[in-house]
Amino acid sequence: MTAAIQSEAPRHSVYEDALAIVIGSLFVSFALALFKLAGLLTGSTAGLAFLVFYTTGLPFGAAFFVINLPFYVLAFLRMGWRFTVKTFIAVALTSGFTEMHAHFIRMADTNPFYVAVFGGLLMGVGFIVLFRHQASLGGVNILALYVQDHYGLRAGKLQLAIDLVILAASFFIVTPLALVASVIGVSALNMVIWMNHRRDRYVAWSAP
């Protein structure tokens, strides 16, 4: 049945893929910018980049881009060159957009729990846009997608488990309030992925 769905699924054009990668990257980067303002964390390689940002002061976007570099090897070997190229572009755009938003949006005060829920949901939608056009934001996303496609374990479940481990490692870096809000944000993000990223419900293929 899956093969039949895949063979009949309409293919996305190159233009649609390009536009979707920009849109998905904008959604995720805006959520990450909100998390920065509120002093929150998230999971995956973005969570690691936040740890670097909070402990060293290095730009989040640069840390996020560099941390993702080793994962492109797995992406190329396991997911193919198209997925790898799209993911590289999405990561580069997200890195740049996250730093760009600060020049256009000023917020004097943010509620961490509101940011966690809204930002987590927005980030999840951005991930779904990227996933459905055969792209991701590197790191754990690549691993989660590969495990789901080859072993049937839902990407959202695996990513949630890894994200919680990353958040636990940040216990001594952020305040307990920020940590609780961050867990809520990660849960909201992965709920969106868990509910919407299923190959038997939606299949997106790119033009050859």
C-alpha cells in the first residue's frame, strides 16, 4: 500500500521546494529568536547551539551552523544527496535568519511560558514544512527521520527523548523557571511533529 501511495503522490517542483525551504526556515528561526529573547532552550543541535551561546557568548547562528556540519555525512550516506543539499541550505538560512530577526523586532519583555508554547508550535510547523519537502535542520532531525523511515519508530518520539536529555544537561546553565518552560516548548514542538509527520498520511516527493 505504501508503494502505491508513493507512486501516485504528486511531485513538488523545484520552485515549490525552494519556497518551502525558505518558509520553513523563517518559521523555525523566528521561534528560535523568541527563545533567545526569553532565555529558553530547545533540543537537537539547536539546543547544543543555545548551550554554546549561553556559556560563551558566541553568536547562536554561527554555533548552530558549525555544530551541524558533521551530521551531513550521515545525511549523504543514508538519505541521499538531494536531502543533504536541501538540509544544508535550510540550516544556513535558519542560522542567518535567527540573527537577522533581532534587527527588525524589538521586545522589551517576554513571558517564558507563552514563548515556549507559541515558539514550540511554530517551530514544529516549520519542521513539518521542511520534512514534507525532503529537508530537515540537520543533527537529530536527520537521525530521527532515518530511524523512522527504516525502523518504524516515530520521529517525534525519538526526538523528544533526545531533546529531554539535552535539556537535562542544561540544568546548571539556565534558571529552573526557564528549564521548565523549555521542556514545555520542546513538548509542543514534538507534539506537532508526532501528529503530522507520517508517511502513510502525506508523501511529498521532489521533481527529479
